[in-house]
Amino acid sequence: MTNVPANANELTIAQARDALRAGDLTAVDLTMACLTAIDAGDTLNAFVHKTPEIALDQARAADARLAAGGAPDLCGIPLGIKDLFCTRGVPSQAASNILRGFRPEYESTVTRRLFEAGAVMLGKLNMDEFAMGSSNETSCYGNAVNPWRIDDRLLTPGGSSGGSAAAVAADLCLGATGTDTGGSIRQPAAFAGITGIKPTYGRVSRWGIVAFASSLDQAGPMAKSVRDCAILLQAMAGHDPMDSTSADIPVPDFEAALTGDIRGKVIGIPREYRMDGMPAEIEALWHRGAEMLRDAGAILRDISLPHTKYALPAYYVIAPAEASSNLARYDGVRYGHRAKLAQGDGIIEMYEKTRAEGFGPEVQRRVMVGTYVLSAGFYDAYYNRARKVRALIKRDFETVFAEGVDAILTPATPSAAFGLGEMANADPVQMYLNDVFTVTVNLAGLPAIAVPAGLDGQGLPLGLQLIGRPWAEADLLNHAHVLERASGFVARPAKWW
Ligand code: GLN
């Protein structure tokens, strides 16, 4: 045994990388520290499948590679993987009962790339069922819990990548994969006081990731710092012939882009994101964030994105439409669960019973909404209308970028993390309102990052969002790095679990 700090799981990826390379830490010891933290963190319900044997095998291989020299940045770094990613031989259920027992025979491109770079898989992370939700409460495993809490009130870690956010914030892993269709990386990152980036649509391969809404879905990293997100994104990104929407364009060196120099950059402040009823603390944080960027030499500019108010309704037509089509494959024949049939049941009963048992209420709602908006009589009124609105939202962004804006600063979420159970039984639209600042970005295919920037009056983390030009993740990460340094956010949840 080497002389390992007992709390090696609390390191950032960049710190662990340097310690591993210097021989101050072994991948096996680092992995053991995470596995111990995971077992001690069971109450958080962040990991839904633990893979300690795989982790230790990968860690031993990483140590051999490190010893040989020239190992990649992620060699020996323990990660959690969202349950939406197919991982070979390991349960991959998208937190749905309909995929119970499904163990893919293939590896998603993202996880394959991470493991080829030497990363260690600790297990699969909790999420909302099929990534539909903003609180992790639609998961078939029950919700993950936010490591931040107020007194004894348990809070949501956000959704859908709530398990990823909880696991990173509680130091159960050094980083995690997430996916973002309407905010599922950025909203949970903001709720848990960590950083998460949704890349430009096409930057990261979707191959082997369970599809929710294919024209919006994009995978990205969630980690403890902007630098860690840069390191993870480097390994995840790049063209993949297995995904026809993945772009064949070069991937820059994201970590090298973190110069901290944003002098002369133009930051847009969109007036439409100043929502009625937005808490004053969020407004104040947004203001402070803008001042931090200005103090670093950026130029602030008031901008208008006039179609913003139509984004949420358009998203909640397009996303369910695509979901209803993508989820048609879960028929009781090809994957996972099949309902027990009664004497005389035919194929229709098999579909109906399997889908009624396998899908939770939110997924069923989306399938019904999606089928309705795609139906012959309503297609033009809903789906085509929403697609037109989407084009207008995209054009709003194109216009401001053409006028010289480099990045756009907004709040990440309209509130801090809310209590578990508080919204789950309310009108579903209340839950959908959580995505008000994030869905525009998916509709426009842009990159955006959530950075923790302060605490609210109750002591809960609040995040800011930076939205970038297409393919400008390097620049975006650099802006976020400036914000991260200026805000000096270092608060961690007090350990109670
Ligand atoms: N909360 C949004 C939804 O429920 C976004 C989900 C996501 O990004 N996967 O659709």
C-alpha cells in the first residue's frame, strides 16, 4: 500500500491526475477511497449499480499504464456513469422498469472513449426515467438525494442527471457523465454546487446512449471544476462514424484554453431571462456574475432574444414527440421486461401490458403527449408549429452572435434545489418550469455550461449559465473558468449521510 490520503476521493480530477503521475497515489488506492465513500453514501441513492470488480480491474490496469509512462489524463480516474449510457455487460436501464435485466452487448462511444483513456467505472448513476424529469423522482430506483440540505429537509439533486450531480458533490466519484436534452446536466449541476457542460449538438457521439429526444440529446461531463470538465470533455468529444449527427470537426485542447484571459470579449445579458417572480437572490447573483466578467476585461451588452418565452412550450411538444417515437421500440420483445400474459392474450395485449407495467407515469404522459402532437389531425397545429418556433429561437441566437456577442450570461435555474416531494405531485407544468433557462440552448443546439457562483440565504448553491457560440466550447470553458475563480465558490455540503 502506498501512503494515500484517506480522502483521495475528495481530489479534483486535475489534482488526482498530477498525484497519479507523480507516483504519490495509485489508481487502486484512489478507486478504493471512492468505493468506500460510495458504500458510506448509500442514503444518497446516487449509485444504482455498483461495479467494484470492474473498477479494481481497470484501476490495476491503469496503474500498470501509469508506471509505463505517457498515460492519458484520465488514466486511473474513477468516474460514475449515468444509467442512460450502455455499458457492456453491466445493467443499463435508463432508470426504467421496462429495461429491467437489460445488459447491453456493446459499449456507448462516450464510455468506450473514457475507458480507453484509462478511466475507471465505479458504477451506474441514478437519473429520472429515460431522462424525463427535473428532480430525479421519476426513477424506478427512487430518487437520489442532494448532499446539500437544510436542517432535516431532504432536497432534490435535480434531474435528470441527479445521481451524477449528487455523486460528484458528495465526493463519491471524481467526475461523472451526464446527458442534457433540456437542461439535465446544467440544472442538477446548479442544484448540487458543481459544474456541468452541455456541448454543441454533434460534438459528442450519441451512439449507445438510450435515446430520449434525438434532435436535442447531448452527453457531457459533470465535475468539481471547470478544468475537470475540460479534461473529461476532451476524452468524450470527437467524430464517431456510428452517429450520423456527430460532427467531423477537430476537437481543440480544452484545458489549454483555460487562460483566464477574456479581455475584449462581449458578454450578452438577455433581457428576456429576467422572469417575473424570479427570486431577488438569483437576480443579484446574475448581476454579480456580470460584474465579475466585466472586471476581468469583458464588455457587457444588453441583448434581446425575443422568442425566449415560446421555448418551453416548443420544447414540451418536440421532446415528447421524439420520445414517443424513440420509445416505440420497448415492446416486450427486444429489450428487458415482458409482462406476464394471460390465457388468450395476443401480441397487442403483450405490448399494452408490458408498456403499462414498464413505463412510469411521467414517461407514459410524454408518450401520450408525443403521440397526440404527431397525430394526423394535430401535426401541423402542434409539432410543425413548434418546429417553426424552434427555428426562430435559433435565429435569435444567430443574430446576437452575428452582432459580435461571444457568450451569453444567464441564471442556470429559477430557484435553488427544492424539497423532495414538493413538486412531484403538483401540476407537471410546475416541474417543467425548472427548465425555463436551459431548454432554449438545446433547441438551438448550442453549448452551455453551469457554474456554481454563490449560496442563497439558506446556504444552498446557486449556479450561473454561460451560453456559447456553436463549437466554441473552449472559449466557453475559459469564460466559466474566469467566473469560477472570481466567485471563489469553494463551499461543500456538510457531511450528514
Ligand atoms: N427536465 C427536462 C425534461 O424533463 C429535461 C430533461 C433532460 O434534459 N434530459 O424533459
